[in-house]
Amino acid sequence: MIVIPAIDLLNGKCVRLKQGSYDEVTIYSDNPVEFAKKFEDDGAKLIHIVDLNGAKDGSPVNFDVIERLAKAVSVPIEIGGGIRDVETAKRYVDTGVKRIIIGTKACESSFIAELKKRVDAEVVAGIDAKNGRVAVKGWIEVTDLDAKELAQKVEEQGAAAIIYTDISKDGMRTGPNIDATLELLKVVKIPVIASGGVSTEEDIINLSRHPIWGVVVGRAIYEGTVNLKSVLKKLSGVKSGN
């Protein structure tokens, strides 16, 4: 299992939201590029970036910052937030982004399949759920769509992987929702990445004992309860569930 450090961008700054609320923002840095370089130095194999403004507004807002991030590190970058047409995805790929995350548009029957044909990058589905129901538009709207049903649909469209976020856990540092993640694993064969709730290195070790491909970690790294370099070293000695 790989550990994927997260950079959430709001108005060009590195932040974290509490349970996806734009009214509860913690700012960690005015220079996200420095964090990306540190993550690379600490051994990250992939960096997760979200344009929070884009997720809310429906189109990229922090494109210039993301372009600088992509050029500053050699580690692959995955980007989500506001990617709702092919042209936007292509712009990101042109900057060097290797994985495109589709959230809101993943609910549409053919968008991921279309994107796969037209961009030279992996297309990943971001499924964000609250009480098992899919949330869209920067988590502002909770739909009636079941997360497991959507997981099966995006797999049929050819998604390379699924990033599953339990909104109730995100930013709370109360531990990830392992049970819900494992339930998703039962209905798909593509890799599943856990996101939301990680607060300690032990949380990550526990996740690694299950057949989970990766875990996205944000606030815990910024607040010092998870040391990226340390936990990567510990994981090398843990028997994986994969």
C-alpha cells in the first residue's frame, strides 16, 4: 500500500477543510510547492492535489499553482476538483499531470469512458460519500446515489482506480472508515484508495493489512501526527493485504 500525501488548494494556499466545509478552513501554507518538494524528498511515490475552488465552482481556479507544482517535482501528480470537460483534463495533462480524478462528472454515464479515449493519462474516479450516499460539487450536494453502485459504474467505464472518501471522517482525525472502504472493495476489482480520517501512523498500518491500494493523508501530516518518511519505513516491514 502506498501513502499519498495531499495538497488541497484554496485561493492558492495549502489548506484542509473540516468534513468538507468551506466555512471551516485551516491554512497551512502560502507556498504549496514547498510541501510538494518535501513530500518528494520524504519518499512519496504519488502526490494528491485538489483544487477546492474548482470543485465548488465547476472549473479550475488554481491552475497556475498546480502547473508550478507539476513542474517542481518528478513524482507523479494526480489532480481533482472542477474537471468537468475534456479540454480541462487535457490542459492538466499538458502540464505533466499523470492522473486525472473525476468526481462530480463520474455520476454521468459515459464521461470517464470518453475521457479515457481522449487524454494520455490515467483516469481515476473520486467517490465522496456521506452515510453511503455520493456527494458532489465540492461535497456541497449529497445525492441519492449509492456509493457502491457508482463504484460499479465507473469500473465498467474503465476507471483505473477509485479514491473513496468518507466525508464524515475527513479532516476529523478520528480514524478512517475501514469497514465502508472494504465494502466498496467487495463490489469492484479495480484498486481502491482510502481517504479521510487518518490521524496516526497506526491508522495507516491498520489499513495496509487490508487489500487497499493506497491511502490519502492530509491534515495528520501537516499537524505532525504522521511523519511521512517514518511511516513509509514502517510500511516496508508490514505484511500487506494485497
